Amino acid sequence: MRLILVSGLSGSGKSVALHMLEDLDYYCVDNIPAALLNAFVSHTLRSTDNQYQRVAVGLDARNTRAEIATVPALIAELRASGIPCEMLFLTASDEALLRRFAETRRKHPLSRSNEGLREAVALERDLLRWWAEDDIVE
């Protein structure tokens, strides 16, 4: 089994990356709760179905901070057990993200009624900063 975790800032191209991986015959799941990642990986490992030989999972900041914090340990555990696990972390400048959300007129997943888009982008960048800087990213 080969596992790629796709993460990054909202608007940075995670869906496009997952679609590309799907075109390359990866079994893709987008926006899985981080708390279910271990169970999902266990299920795909036990399966004899060839569709799970190459798996890509989208993770983002809609998870809780505590759930996000569990991912590095899970990646380390998978790697220690011999499962190739890679992290693809996508980012973009604040200006590009603000422009993309303005163009699509979609609400940022971390937007709140009392905060604007710029604040939501900054909050997400801070929440996921350690993934971008950590050794788990390859």
C-alpha cells in the first residue's frame, strides 16, 4: 500500500491535487475527519482489494486542533511499520487565496460571522503551520 496525505490551505489546490491522483488510479477520499484516519488506513490495509494499493486522503483545517495534532504520530507509526506514507502540503500567498475566494464567492471553511476572510486565512495558516514546517512533509 502507498498512502499520500494531501493537506494545505483552503483554496491552495487540494481538490485539484486529489483529482489528479484519482486520474493516476489512486483511491481518493477528501475531507476525512482526522480522528477516522487510523480506522480508514487499517481498513484499507486489511483489504485484499487492489483498489486500495494506492490511496490518497485529503485532510484540512476543518478538523479540530486536537485531531490535527494526532496526524504526525500516525504518520510516524505507519512509516515505522513499513507503509510508505507521504504528505503533500499545498499553500499559496494570502493574496492568491483571497482572490480565489472572491472569484468563487465561496465561504472560507473557518470564516465566522464576526471575522473576515483575511482573518480566516490567517487562522488556517497558523493552525496548519506545523504541518508545513514539520519533518512529516516530504
